[in-house]
Amino acid sequence: MDRIFKRYRGKGFRFTPQRLAILKYLEGNTSHPAADDIYMAIKREYPTVSFATVYNTVEMLKEVGEVQEITIDPERKHYDPNPNPHHHIICTECNKIVDVFVDYSDVLNLPAGLKREFAVAGNHVDFYGVCRDCRNQPE
Ligand code: ZN
Ligand code: MN
């Protein structure tokens, strides 16, 4: 928790118990929750918390670069508290999103014209598939 305090204090982040609970929930979370997943989890401990509070908090964390937005799921946007560049694979049946920690920079080559036009700052590869659990599901 001390680490969390230190990291956010300099960024003008005001701590309320609800916001702390959101930070705690996100810290080290690799499940790529959507805003309503976070809301449901926080509501268990803080029944009066509003969806707007949860949404605004994660959006603020996104703006300060502590959380990244994952757009691999066309139905909902998801949040990732790991700010380091990495890729994702989504199960097209259950929408589970899993991290892919491989650097594809060497193989993702832009055409020369685009390389002249852009100083490339990053890339993100989305993989789609059906996870083992869903493949083993009886019909
Ligand atoms: Zn699945
Ligand atoms: Mn991720």
C-alpha cells in the first residue's frame, strides 16, 4: 500500500476509501477488468460507491499512465494496470483476455513510405482464439 501512496501522491490524486479500494483491486490484477467488473468488486466492500466514481477513477488513472485501456473486446473496454507495452489474446467465446509478453517490434515492419512519415512510438498486436476451457465445453 505504501508503494501505491508514493506513486500517486505526486500526481494530484486525492485518496478516498473508495478510490483506495479501486487502486488495491487493480494493483497486480491481470484479469483485464471492464469498468463494471471493477464496480461490482468495489461495491461488495463499499455498497454506496457509484459507477461514475469507479469509471472516473480508472479514466483518471489512464490519463496519468497508470492504467492502459484495452480495446480488443468490441463489446466493452477493459483496463490493464500493467503500463508496460505488451500484447493480448482474447477468447472469442468467453472474452477472457490474456497477456502476450513478446516483443514483435522486429517483425512488425511498416512500409518504407510510412516509416518516413512516422516516428513509430509503439505497436499492439491483438490475437483471437478459443481458450482451452471453452474448447472443452460440452455442447
Ligand atoms: Zn474462453
Ligand atoms: Mn495486459
